[in-house]
Amino acid sequence: MIIIDGPAELSGELRVQGAKNSALPLLAAALLCKGQTVLHNCPDLSDVNTALAILEQLGCRCRREGHDLTVDSAMTSWEIPEELMRGMRSSIVFLGAMLARCGRARLCFPGGCELGPRPIDLHLSSLRRLGVNIDESGGWLDCSAPQGIQGAYVSLAFPSVGATENLILAAVCGTGTTIIANAAREPEICDLCEYLNRCGGRIYGAGESCVIVDGVKELFGCEHRVMPDRIAAVTYMAAAAVTGGNVTLRDVDNTHILPMLAPFEESGCEVRQLGGCLNIMAPRRLGAVRHIRTMPYPGFPTDAQPVVMSMAAVGRGASVFVENIFENRYRHADGLSRMGASVKVEGKVAVVEGVERLTGASVEAADLRGGAALVVAGLAAEGVTRVGAAEHIRRGYEGLCGCLADLGARIRETEL
Ligand code: EPZ
């Protein structure tokens, strides 16, 4: 549980963690590359620990020293046990790497956040086009590529981040060329491809809608620094915004922040970006964030929607949210309402009428980013807020309480 005594006014500076959603596919890629890979700036998160456990289960040797992870890649098994698969949705990204490395993979359907049905149909249909046989009986995926991975033209019905990553990982050592149309353009895809190309891969167009992968014979591990976490950054920006704070973030990739700036500027925050730093100064009372519609990158990211809703909850005026990526990503609205927010959810649309002041309450995190939104709201609320099921939050934020306390929040974490 996380306990917050609000309201707070945040000020000071903090270094933003490395990106969870980049570290996870990079760790899967390390399985694929022979020899040793060293990943710098790897955040200390439970999801990263789950990925390390999967790598060890498959035969790799992993070592962590602070934020540096070393992976000695080897494969002695091609099966991921159920408890590891269920622990994290993104474990599906190991599928492509396992097939590329040894042509076999057996894993069960992935778990992860309850953001609505998290299908993997695009992953499976794409891999089948690369010559992978997949037997889905009994809730398990039994995959094999008897002739190895054959390059092909694949068009994604939706620019799925995970499916794009799986395709690239499967095809990078395949025979021939793979063309991915309607590929996801998220920065994490670029980070993955930069690493793979430095290991000897030949991938072109990362970050664009069409990615071309020229299969190579084998890859050898190298050193790579994980990019900054843009969603952690926007979380701390929202915390500064709701508390009328003045906060400077270091180790930020400012281009990744651009798609998320509008609600901050519309609600009266002053954001200055210089090099790898960002400073945000918030007014005493926020204006409304007006209209937020989540879209694939470079649109407004769905992962930023919950914490921006916490801003709208205390803004002056009404804000409209349209969640176009996940079917059930307003579960934080219950907790915000318990704190006195006025949130009306109708399917993909949520209308938020800002209130003068939220009131501390006992609430429950339903997923990673929704939990973070409740913490942000607790910083602005009058009185004590208790956020239960905080283990969801630890999946994606390294030392969230410590970082916020350093900025002046009265916040602590307790084991129930
Ligand atoms: C990645 O999830 C991120 N996770 C998510 O962040 C992020 O919200 C999401 O991309 C969108 O940006 C990681 O990178 C580990 P998708 P992913 O495949 O790959 C549907 C967080 O909080 N879909 O782009 O699972 C899917 O149901 C997490 O850090 C299919 O229908 O996202 C969803 O509605 C949450 N079939 C939409 O596409 C498929 O085969 C986007 O999913 C795959 C996806």
C-alpha cells in the first residue's frame, strides 16, 4: 500500500528511470544475440525481474549491478513456465526471439494488466506468415519453425507495439527479407532496432510505418543504453501539475514528450525543454485539459491517459477523453470518484468536470498506470489517501515513493 498525506507542493529535480517498455523487448533480444549483452540504465522493476527469470529459465546467465544488466546468452530450453508467463503480458515478446534462436517455443497465453481483452491474434497471424507453425490447443502455444523463419510481407491490421517487436525479433535472423506494413512507430521500437543493428542486424525504417528487415545469419551481443522512460516522465510532470509545483526532470528524451505536451500547456503549465532536461512550472489551479484522444505514436499515448485524467480531475472546467487503444482503461475513474472527482465514463469516452479540491480516500490500483494516476491525485487531495494493490505500480515505476518524497511529498509505502 502507498499512503499519501496531501496536499503537497512539489519542487526540485529528479532523474527519470530507463524505459520499462524498451528494457523488456531488449532483454528478449539479448536471448537472440550470441555472447554477452550489457544493458545500461535498466530500471529496477518487478517486470524486469520477471524478464530476467524467463531468460534464466531458458538457459541464459543474468547479472545485475545497479542499473547495468549483463546477459550471457544461451538456450537450453524452449519452454516458458506458466507462472512466469502469467506474471507479465509482455512475456509474449520472447516468442519471436525464441523462434529466431532455436526454431521452437512453448508458452501459455500471457497475463498482465486488466486493460480489457489483450489478444495476441496479430502476433500469431504475423508469425504464421513467416513460416511458423502454431498449435493453440489447451491454452498453450506450441510453436515451431521447421524450415526456419522465412522472410515475408506482413501487413498489421493495427500498429501493435508487441506484434511489431515480435515480428522484428523473429525476422532479424530469418532467411530473406521481411517487410512490415503498418508497423508501430513507438520510440521503443527504435531503441530495439538500434540495439539489434549494433549487434549485426539489418533493419531499416524503425519508427516509420514500414519496417524492412533483411535477415542475417547471426547476431552478437553488444552494450546498449536503455532510452529514458517517457511514461515515467509524464507521470512526474502530472504530479508537478496537480500540486502547483516547479519540477525539473533530467535524462528525458524531449522528442518523446512532444505528443504529450498539449494538456500541460492547455491547462496553464509552463514547460521548458533543453537538451535532456525538462522543467515544468504549474499554476496554483490548473485549467481544463480540454480534449484528449489516445492514438498510436506519434499520437497521444494511451499510457499517459490515466495521469492526465488526474490533472483534469482538479482542473477548472470540463475535459473529454476518448480512449481508442484499450477497451477497459478507465478503471482509475472509480478511485478518482471516491476522492471526489466528477468522472462520467461511457464506453470509450470519459467526461471529467474539474473540482476545486479532491479529498483523501482509500482506493485500489487496478493496473499499472491507473495506480500511478491515483497516487498523483492523492498528492493534490486534502487528507490521507491509501492506494492498495500498489504492487501493480512497482511493475513500472522504480522508487516512485522515494522520487516523490525527494520532491517534497509526504508519501510512504507499507507492506500490508
Ligand atoms: C505495449 O503493449 C505497452 N507494453 C503498453 O504499455 C502500451 O499501452 C501499448 O503498447 C500501447 O502503446 C509494453 O510495451 C510492455 P499493443 P502491447 O499490442 O504491445 C490490440 C504499460 O502500462 N491488439 O500495441 O500489448 C490490444 O488489445 C503498458 O506500460 C490486438 O487486438 O500493446 C490493444 O487494444 C500497458 N491483437 C491494442 O491492440 C494483438 O495481437 C494495442 O495493443 C495485439 C494487440
